Amino acid sequence: MYIELSKDKRYYSIGEIAKAFDVNASLIRFWDSEFDILKPKKNAKGNRMFTPEDVTNLQLIYHLVKERGFTLEGAKTHLKEGQKKTLDKFEIIRKLETIRTQLTNIKNQL
């Protein structure tokens, strides 16, 4: 799951995040309470506002839990033991997915 982040946007609402991941906002709230790497800010009304870094971490959590089938405990352990290594691999996967999409678009135009 790759989400294109806007360079102009500093914060994303929980609704925007849930829609982008095609999940319920309650799942995002649950992951926020379960994973220490998520640190959304809260506005005056108490609504969570996610930074681009939080979105990247959510993409990583989504990848581990939904795409690779990790349990929550397994994902937490994986993130704690090798967060830098995991993030590097995830960045490579994201870049490859982007390249595949671009190549598919080029192929469709031929």
C-alpha cells in the first residue's frame, strides 16, 4: 500500500488516513494506541492530526499487519528490533511499486 503524500500538507486527519488505507478510522485509532512509533498531534478539539512521518509509519504497519500477515505483537517486535532496516526495506518496496505503476502506465499508452 503506497500513499502519495502532498509536499504542501503538514498534517492529515484521521478520516483522510482511513480513506487512503481503505480501513475504518477505528483501526487507525487502535494502531495509534498500540504502536509507539505513531505520535499524532491533537488539535484543540482533540482530533488526531498525523504528520507525513506518521503516515509513513502507518504504511509500514499496514504492510506488516495486512500485507505480510504479522500479528500486532509480531509487528511491534519487528519494528523494535530492526526499525531502521525495516524502514529501508519498506522504502525500497515503495519505490519499486511506484516504478511498476509508471511502467504499467507507459505500457498501456503503447
